[in-house]
Amino acid sequence: MARAVQANARMSATTTALENITAKETRLSTAWMSVLELVRCLFGTMQITRLLTTPDRMLRDFVQEWTSARSWQVGRPVYQDMRESIPFHLPKARSCDLHFNAHPPVAVLVALPFGSFGYFQGLRVWNIASLACVAISIFMLVGRHGFSLDRSEQLLVSGLLVSSSVLETQVLHGQLNGVLLLLLTSAWLASRHERTLLAGVCVGAATALKLFPGLLVLFFLARRQWKAAFAAVASCLLLNGLAAAILGTDAIRDYLLVVMPQANRFCDTWPNASLLGFLTRLFDGSFGQTTPLVFWPRFARTAWLTLSLAGVAFTWRATARDQSSQNHDLTFSIWIGLMLLISPITWDHYFLLAVLPLISLWKHDTIAAPSPKAFLVCATLLLIVLSPYTVWKFLVPGYAKFGMTPTIGTPLRLLTLVSFQFYIATALFGFSCRQLFQHKRLSPE
């Protein structure tokens, strides 16, 4: 009896010692990770600061809104051909590959105050405002009203984002994704807390800025949040009406009849990570960057429409079958993933919007199984942190960036390196669906 007691005591002491060693190793690992993420934050902040203070003097995407705003101020057409408007407003600027401002009238309306500055000064002010939107969005996502991440997780998110290629590209081009991220994050948080009207208004405003967030209206309809769906449609129409009143109805007409058909010519370019981009690269290639497997543009468009409708139907059913508050975050994340997949054009910097579903999936990993965090880390690295241009530069011989004389994509390249972001985005959508079904199966009735 005494020997048994002594053996149990030794075993208990050994177990306690092992637990102490494990806890010490975990704390040490967490400390090293925190140091690493602090270093990432430091270098990322330095890179963003450099882009803000010393622009490369080339005209980037922000020139679309800026020239439209300047044209409106001097009484010229808002959607004038940029081969005419750029020399008029910036006589000494380098030529630009863009022919028309591809962004909706509401985006021009938002940019009107920035047209009062010079181009590079306006870009800097716009970027500061956009970075503030990103910072607020992350605070909402990781804070106690959002996913309530602990400090190490908050530092991990901050380090990855600040040093990411999507944020660098956002600042380099002065894109709209910072504002979109804030609007979609606000919509998610408002819907999560049953503030449906506010959620709808945010989705409507995002749709007015960039058309593809309009898919989230179906999220509200599937969950029978009628007020949110109505508010989204009404706010989108109201903002476009305001744009028509200020910019003129000619701007709306030019955007619908001239600009939108022109935008389709970019679908089969390498950086387009959407489903339509993948299919048109394989079966169209009209832009000149790819050699299609078979020249069959009608099949590419038909397949895109069919698969998009199938994805919407599947996601609708998954959302409508379970409208519980527990699965709200996962279903919203699935709609975000589907939105990025079936949008006609999904540039690499659009994946800044994938921050919300990635954090949601990370948080819900505690319920779903088995160990998907390795996939989430890989998806984050390939979609957000790593630039596709860097991948192509090192792995595609003779590659030249978009806008320069490109390497022609062979069918093998189109199916592998060129389309890797499309594959990751598709896998992320499928993984989100799997997590939802796991969550439903393991949740108590």
C-alpha cells in the first residue's frame, strides 16, 4: 500500500513537472512569436510610410477618381477618355494604360474633395483616410464586440496585415478596398448584433462604391432579414441618385454604356483571380496575355454564369437552413468568399476583404476539426501576404508586370502558376462550407 502511494506521488510529481515544462515552452514560443510579429509590424509600417511619403511618381489606379473629380470641377465629362483627360490635367505625367475610369459614379462622388489637391498630394490624403478605415476595421474584428481575439492573436493579425502585399498594393494604387473593408465589417457586426437597418445601409453603400458587394443582399434575404435587404437596395439607389444629381445624368449613362463594356476586356488578364478570369484565360485570351486551350469565349461566359448560379444556390440553402446566431459569422464568411470568386474581376488587392472570413475561420476552429489552422496560415500567406507578381517574377521566365510587354501564358502556366490565387480562393470557399457543416454537426441541439 505504501509503495503504491509512493508510486502515485512520484507519477503526480513527474506529471506536474512535465506540465510546467510544457507551459514554459508555450510561453517561450508565444514570446518569440510576439517578437517576430512586432518586427513584421515595424518593417511593414516602414514600408507603408515610405510609400506614403515618397511615391514613385507613376500614375496609379487613383488617377481614375482624381481625373474624374478634376474634370467635374472644370465642366468636362466625368468619364472622358483618360487618354485625353490625363494630358489635360497632368501635362507632364507619363502615359497610362487605362482608357476610362472603371469605377462607379459614387466612387467619383466620394473622391470629389480629393480632386482639390494635386494628384500626388490627393493620393497621400486618400491613403491616410483608407489606412484609418483599415485600422478601424481590424479593431472592430479583433475587439470584444467582434471575435475577441487574445493579445497574441491580435498581434499576429496586425503583423501579417501590415506586412502584407495586399495592403502595400492598396496604398500603392490608392484603391477603394479600405473603405469597402470598413463597410463590410460594419455590416457584419451590425447584423451580428441584430441592427439590421445599419447592416443593410453599409452593404448598400459598399455596392454603390463597387458593384460586387451587392451579392450580400442575398445573405440578408436567405436569413429573412427583410429590413436589411430593403435598406441595402434603398441606400444604393439613394447614393446613385445623389451622384446623378451632383455629377449629372450623363455620368451615369456613360458609366453604364461606355465604361462597363470596356471593363470586360481585362477579364482574362493574369492578375484576375476570379472564376471568370480563370475560364476566360483558358477559353478566350482576347487581351493578349494568354494562349487559350480552345478559343471558345461563349463557353467561358456560360460556364461562369452556370457555376456562379450553382454557388449562389448552394450558399443560399446553407444559409437558409440554419439561421441561428451561432452560425452567423460562418455564413457571412461564406458569402464573402463567394463574392470574391464570382465577381467578374477580382484583382489581388481585393483579398484585403478576405481578412474577415480568415479571422472568422480561425476563431471557429476550436469547434471544427481536424486541425485546419495550417491551411488557414497557407491561405493567408498566398492570398494576402505574398504578391502574385513576386511569384511570377521568380517562377515564370521573362515575366513582365501587367501594363508592360507580358510573357504569354501557355496553357500549362494558366493551369498552374498563373491561377494559384484562384485555386486558393476556391479552396477557402470550400473550407468555409466544410467548417459550417462541422459546426452544425458538433453543436448541441
